[in-house]
Amino acid sequence: MNLAQAYVIMRFTGLSETFSRFKNV
């Protein structure tokens, strides 16, 4: 796996996690 790919995936998962947290509120 590419380092850039891992970074993008990490950013995307963090973003979706924050989004789901906002939806829970």
C-alpha cells in the first residue's frame, strides 16, 4: 500500500467518524 493511499484512507475514515458523531447528536 502507498503511504499517500494510507494517509487518504486515514483522513477519510476520520472524516466519516466525525460525520457520524455529528449525526448522532
